[in-house]
Amino acid sequence: MDKSKVALIRCESYDWDEVDKAVRTGINLLGGISNFVKASDRIVIKPNLLYGTIPDKCVNPHPSVFKAVGNLLIESGVDVYYGDSPGFGKCERHMEKAKLKGVADELGIKLADFDNGQPISHKDALLNRRFVIAKGVLDSDGLISLSKLKTHQLTRLTGSVKNQFGCIPGVLKGEYHVKMPDPYDFSAMLIDLNTLIKPRLYIMDAIIAMEGNGPRSGDQKKLNALLFSGDPIALDSVACKIVDIDPEFVPTSKLGEAAGLGTYHYENIEIVGEAVESFIDKSFNIIRKPPSSSKGGRIMRFIRNQVSPRPVIDKVNCDTCGTCVKMCPVDPKAVDWHTGDKTKSPTYKYGRCIRCYCCQELCPKGAITVRNTISGKVIGKLLF
């Protein structure tokens, strides 16, 4: 069996010349850009645009990495587009805030339609046989997936595989959280999304990653790495090695291998470029245990609700903007102004909370963190 190849390249800054050289080196180690696209292909660069924030916040892939990838595609004669669906709002506005639109305009890269979608079936899915996919994705010949290495409360790591969740337009993403609150079902859906869309190439910006309270409000961590592969499971597995977490704790790993999307076993991965050992950071702040399944009967679900980590609002940092309320996908809302007083911070009814952490993920002030309950600290390890 041929090993999955992951190119790992050292890049110590977002200086344009250094990034451009690193991107070209990484892709050449995989056989060159012609190994993934051909002239006249309509290719969409899909950056992980969680929310439009300035590059210094490290929430999205850096514009210099986006530019280097775009340049290479243009040189190969590809018809290049770009786009993503953020947590809420229109794609173009968020791309502008993230400074990606300016780069795209400079290069003549056109914006694909990620605001509107159409249903499509997936007969070979593990779990989810029907998706609504952005028209810009369906109108293309292929995707280049450009992710950012960040922590994530539900899936531990947001990387190559999870990036394709942004191919589902806007608030429709919340419906998938409601239908699949279990982290393993949700991850199976992510695998189905990848086997349906089949991006041509996966690239990860880990020059400066995000640790702690990711994927939006965490802390910056300099890792000096760019990663490239045609296998998203292998790429995410190498990223796991860099941040010192067992790839089996990321639920897309086993599920992705079972679906034939790739491999997470290091003995089946060939790392080219730099040695991974020189990048490993054991101090990286990430949850080093697998997520707990939310399945089971009513009593087990009640117990899990008492012991599972829950989102908590810091009233000092909260500006009562209501983003958390807007993004809560359940009905009735788990987080809301339950007293009716919108001058104060929203509150939670945890019995309704499905632990999707959408509120924490998209809080613009970083006022929501995920914390263990007292019960969880005492008995969580015994039960799970």
C-alpha cells in the first residue's frame, strides 16, 4: 500500500517572499501544482473564514498564504475563484475584513457564490445522504482547501477536514449541529462532506496557530509550519503530532480512514520536507482527551448534561451583542435573555444545550469559554 504523502515546510513569518517560496516548495514536493489541477480548470480556493477579522488575530489563513496559492494557480492557467461561508453574514463582507478580498482583487481572482446553495445527494455517505452545498462549489471543477490550525471544543482540532463545513451556506450549518449533536455523528457528517466534495489539495497555515479558547478567541502560538497533502486525514494527523495530541482524539481520524478518505496512522504517512520532530510543541494548549458521545437513553443524556463541559459567559467581557443568541441552533434557545432584560448578559438553560459550542465559537468578544462542571470534575472520569 502506498503511503500518504504530507509535505511539511518551515516558514517563520508571513513575509511575502518567504511564504511564496515555502508554498512552492511544499507543492513541488507533492509533484507540483499540475498534479492537482490542469489549465482551464475552474478551481475555488476555499479559505477557512470563520469570521472576518484582521490577519493579526490569526482566526483565518493569512492573506500572504492565500496570495501564494492564488499566484501559483494563475500561473498554471487555472480559472481561479475563491469563497467560503462564515458563521453568519455575507461572504464578501467577511473576506474584505479578513484582507483576503484585497488580495483576490489584486490578482483578479473572482468571488464564488457561497451565499446560496442547492441540495445534492450523497449515496455513499457514512451517515448524511443529503446536503445543501454552496453554488460556488457545485459550479467548480475542484477545490483547494486552505485551513488554519486551531483548537476546537467539539472536534478538538479544526483543520483540513472541518474546513469543508464552510461549503454549507450560512445559518444552514446550525441545522447540522441540531440534527447531529453527538460529536462522532457530527464528525461522520464532516467526512461525508469531504467524500462528496473531494477537494483536490489541502493546505494548512500553521505558521501562527491558535491554542486555548479556539477557534476564534484563543491565543496565538507560533509553530512556523505550512502543511500540504492530497490526504486530509494524514495532514490533520501530522498537525496532531505537532501539537502533541493523539489523532484518535480527533473524531474525524478513525471515521475518515473507515470511509477511505485517508489514513491517520503515522506508519502509513510519508512526511517530506522537514522532520516533524523539530516542530513538536508539547506546551500547545489543547484538550488531550477524546470528546464524549452524547448518545444513550434519557437518564444517560441527563447525566452527561450534568458532567459535560459547558459554555459560560464572562459578564465582564460580554457587551450583550446577542451573537450567541443568534447562533444558538436549538429551539427554544439554550442561551437567551430568558428574563427579557437585554441590558444584561444572556443566560443559559443547560438542559436545552446540545454542546455544539456555536456560541463560544462565534462570540466576537471572546466572552464565552467552555468549562468543566463541578460534577464533571468529580465523576466525569469515572463515567467516561
